[in-house]
Amino acid sequence: MNGVILVTGGAGYIGSHACKALRLAGYTPVTYDNMVYGHDWAVKWGPLETADILDAAALDRVFARYKPEAVLHFAAFAYVGESVADPQKYYHNNVTGTLSLLAAMRRHACSRIVFSSTCATYGTPDVLPLTEDHPQRPINPYGHSKLMIEQILRDFDAAYGVKHAALRYFNAAGADPDGDIGEDHDPETHLIPLVIHAAQGRRSRVEIFGTDYDTKDGTCVRDYIHVTDLAAAHIDALRCLENGGGSVVCNLGTGNGFTVREVIGMVERVSGKKVPAFEGPRRPGDPHALYANAAKAVARLGWKPRYDNLEAIVETAWRWHESRKG
């Protein structure tokens, strides 16, 4: 049996899948979540500590009780539009909260952290596919908050020897293939569940934001990565740090881009149902395309995605949302 891993935000979508992956890999995941967006039903593979990363006393209590050997850090607010409307909330929770967590790690001699970063740190791409050395120019406070944390991690490595893996996700999608857990946001903003909800009749339609982009069908292109593959990358990153590897930054994506219309078509194919769609104007700040070059994660972490096609991603998501009906 491997050691204890503290998983901040472990009751959320990606964090809960990471907890399952940790348990299957022989670790004991301890979920630390304020439950603002987390779910009790998603915590199945280890204890739950309900507390906030801004609460230093609670962090000290949990570190002293469980003595984690490393941290997987998912806890963050992640609604782009809300970050524009209320940047104070995002900088306080995401940046100050991470500083609080890192300070607790130092107090308890925990020197390894795997951080949930984002392709939103790149902003509008100059070239595609995006590599890790692409300029980082976020276009919203959410992306800025994640970029600030990446800089903080570099400084904590240089000054205190706290090693990190910063994993820049592209579009997390899908659900646990066993059906144990899946995606359930309120409000929901991710495309695949929105399209599925429209197919199920849970919403009247899905809106397509912009149909005049320079893409194959005029709609935005995004890189969808299965949440189970994201979780596996965290285990790979953790082991890389355990084995003495230096701090690393990696993209996590498939390198394949799919348009909004292709996603809608795939949901229709998998579900056998017609998806009502409404064509609306572009949203400000939406790049026409975002997809990853993830060769560094493959080379440095030994990561091998299993679900590298859109159909497999949509199938697992469809099964999950069907199981939640009623």
C-alpha cells in the first residue's frame, strides 16, 4: 500500500475521478473539500474532510491527522464568466487559497503537489497545436488566477524545494466507465453535458455560440479529454515526483479538435435522439480553436490516454446522465 494523498476539491468532477484512480493505484485519498460545488456521493474511496483551503487551522488539523505524503490540488472556482464579473472571488479563493495550502504543506514538511492548471493560461493561440512554451496571455481572471499559481509554484520550488507538476487541462469530458461517478455541475457550462441534457429533454435546446469561425463548419474547435485519462495523468505525475523527478508543466489533451457541430452530431449518434440547437452570436473572447500537443506528458510522465476518440467520451457521458434521470 502506498501512502496517503490529500486531494483538495476531491468531491468535484475531476477530483473524484482522481480519488478513484488513487485508490486503484494503492494510495489512500483523503478528500478535502468545502462542498460548495462538491458532492457527498462522489466521495467513495477514502475519508472526507469538509473544510476550506483558506482555513489554516483546519488544514493543520488534517495534515497532522493524516500525514499526507503529497497533495493533488483541484480546489478552485472555475466559471470563466463569473470570474469576469467577480474577480475578487476568484483571486481570493484560487490564489490566496493556494498560498494557504502551500503554507500548510511547508508547516508539515509535505513537499510534493500536483496542480490542476488549465489551457486558459494561454489565452488566444498564436499557433496550433498548443505546446507548453506557447506564450501565456490569459483573457479572463480565471485564467490569470491559474497562471499566478503556476508562478507561485515555481517560486516555492526555487526557495523551499516544494516540487510540483502543473497539468494544463484542455476540455475535461466523459464519465467513469464503471458508472460510479460523473459530471454534475450547477450551473452546467460544459458543452457535452449541455448537449446531452438537450437530447434528454432536460433543457429546451443547446445554443451554438458563433457559426462564422474559420473552421470546417464555422463553429469553435476544442480538444476533449476523458476525465479518466486526466485522473490517470495525476497518478503518473505523482509517481514522477515520488521518483525524484523535478518540477514539470504538461498539457493534457488528445491533440484532436472537434467542432461544436461535431459534438452535437456525436451525441445524436450515441443517443439516437435529435438535439434541438439554436445558432447564436459569438461570445467575446472565444478562440476559434484550442487543441493540445501533449507529447511532453507522454515523454515525461509516461502517460498513455485510453479514450482518445470522441465517441468513447460521449458514450460514457451519455450512460452517466441517463443513469441520473429522475
